[in-house]
Amino acid sequence: MMEGELGAFLRSRREAVTPAQVGLPTGARRRTPGLRRAELATLAGISVEYLARIEQGRDTRPSAKVLSAIAEALNLGEEDIGFLNSLAAFSNGAELCPRERRTSRVVRREVRAILRQLEPAPCFVVNHLSDLLAWTDGYARLMRPTGVLDQDEPNLLWFVFTDERARAVYPDWSGVADEYVVDLHELRRGDAVVDAFAERLATTVGAEFAARWERRPLGGRPADREMTHPDIGTVRLSFETMQLADPDQRLVVLLPADAATEAKLNRLNVNQVGLRAVGSG
């Protein structure tokens, strides 16, 4: 269930907006991060008490007109508005007939056959919790030296936040961590299993995960990602992601983002004819 998520999302966006961004004066001695509740209520044309009820989860079904006014007052971008709309739709009825969401670790035979056809390219299947469910031998040759596959049931997000080697693998560790939290939020869809997983991570990791989770980040993924490989040095990889028939599973293909990376992957025998560097023609 996503009880209270609509209000929590709006509160996170209110706290992220500065008065100057919405044309208000910035006074001294502000103890509230971002906008005060009264300031947003005034801008949106609603009462402070009503905004408080929404943010505290005591009113889970605000009208489209009210949400539109709040979104406009906060200058929300397209991604935030899209996510807000999905939360509003959920709050206005989907919870009355919830679908039990099963976190499956079973990859269909047909998908495994596709992975075999893609060898030796680095490809993998992942679910909405970032569990690695299946992968090509090419992916194993590329990623096993980094430590990603050391666990019996490897999880990409867990590796990034709990394994010190991840900071050496990803020079922009903070950006990569943000990306994984974005994915977890966007694929959440009211799943209590995601909430339990996030709570376990927050307990294990502490503020570095918990603060990101509370910010409720969306979007903002770069076109490619730089990685420092223990054997071949710096590589730059692009990610092509395809949704599978199982709504909680995705097939991800790693592509060289430049000619230097393409050559390095070929030396590891984790590339194949046809998977050229992105943009190389």
C-alpha cells in the first residue's frame, strides 16, 4: 500500500522549493527547508489546514483542481506531475481493489533463450527491486571482478549502497546511487515489498540511503555511465532497457558508449559483432 505517499510526495517537493523560485522574498531565520506550509497554501489558493491534512495523509483524495493548483504553485516539472497524477489515481480508487503483487525471481524459458542468443554481449534481467535474476556469460565476465555477483542472490541496489567496492567501481557514486533510488521509487507502484526492502536498506545503510528515499527523486538519468573496471580500467557504458511480459522484469543490454570502451570489451570477449559503440555509425 502507498498510504500517505501522496502527501509525503507533496511535502518533499514543498521542502525542495526555495521562496525565490516562486517569487517570494527570502527572509532571515527560516527554520523550515523550502517553502513554509502557509506560503504554499497561499500560492495554491487553499487553506493551511487543508494542505496540512493532505500532507499528513488525513485527506487522501484531493480534487484534481486542488492538485493542479499545488503543482502550479510548486512549478513542478513534467516528471513530477506525471508521478503526482499516478499517485492521485491510486489514492482515488485503486486501493479499493488492490492487486497482490508477487515478487517473482523466475525468468521465463523464452527470456533465457534470448539471453543465449545475445551472448557474449553483457546483458541481464532485473526485477523492480534490482535483484539480478539472470545474465549472460558476457555480463559475468565483465562484472564478476567488480564484486556485483558475489552474493548468492545479487542485488544491484544493495551492492551500490552496502559494498565499499562500489565506490571504486563508480567514480560518480553519488549520481549512481541517486539513479537506483529513482528506479526503486518509480517502480514502487504501491508494493509493500518495496517499502520493506527500502526500510531494510535504510536500517543497514543509514542516512546515505534514507535521505535519498525521503527526497523521492524522479527522472534525471544520464545517457551513459562511467565505470572503473579492475582489469580494463575506465569504460563508459550505455544502457538499453526493455520491458518484459512479466511487468516486474526488465531486460538490460549494456552497450559501449565510445570506441575505446568497445575495444576494451572486445578484449574481454564481452562484446559481439553488431554491438558497436553508441554514435559510432
